[in-house]
Amino acid sequence: MPETLDLPVAVRATAYTGSSKWLRRPSRFVRYDACWADGRVEFGVSLTQAMYRGHPADFAAIDESVHSHCPEVGTGLWVDDSGQVAEGPDQPGPSGSGGRPRKYGFSRSESSAKWSYGFQLGGGVLGVGLGALLIMGPLNVWWAGPLGVVCFLSGLAALTGLVMRKN
């Protein structure tokens, strides 16, 4: 967006789904469009640069309003600099480019639940194994027994929580 003294009169958010950068999971991305006083529309602008007027409380209201008027996937309503719904052109923007990930109302994918189960299972097995090794192992120091009991009970609690969550 070019640096000019005039500021846009309204902004809107367009949400779309895509895959995340690292884990390739489905994510919700949001792109912002700005409407100027002369009627032109710029696509893919930064919400902060377009609507921040120097007062964080005012910008928080605009940010919340823009995201609350945006559907899960699709183009939202135009919002003016006071956070109210405004009239704007009905130009559809380019779909699926230049957005940033936002977590407004997007559910977690199933693959992250599988990762959670895997980490809990691995931590539980590691805790039980390390605890048993410290309790019965070759270390001949006074702190190995109590630390082994703590590790064993923590690992057992993690595995029990995993079994209880599955059922």
C-alpha cells in the first residue's frame, strides 16, 4: 500500500482455507481489503497500516468488528474507522492469496489430536521407564529413589489419562 496522507474509509476481511506452512494442515487465512473515498479498492492490505489511527483502543474495536463480520470462509462486510458496518463496493477480490493465519472460529484439525495422543503416550512410557530405572537402577545416590517414584507416578498418570480420554 503506498504511503499517502489520505486513509481508507472502510476495510473488510476475506477468509479462505489453505494449508499451513510447516505441517501442511488445513488453516484459515484472512486477507484484508481497503476501500478509499474515491471508490477504489485495494486488495491484500495490512489492517494495521490501513486503519491504525494512533489509538490502540480504537484499533481494537475495528479489529474485533472486522473479524466478527467475516464468515468462516468468504468475504465479510465493510467496516468503517469507528468499527461500524459501512456501505462499500461489491467487488469480489482475488481468492486465496496474500493472507495471514488467524484463529477466529476455526476448529482444530484431526491431525493435531493425533499428535497430542502421540506425545502423551510417549511421555507416559518415558516417565514409567525412567522411573523404574531410577528406582531399581544402578545409581547409588540418595535422590534417585524419590525422583524415580515421581517419574513413575507422572508417567502412570499420563498413560491413565490417555486411556480415560479414549474411553
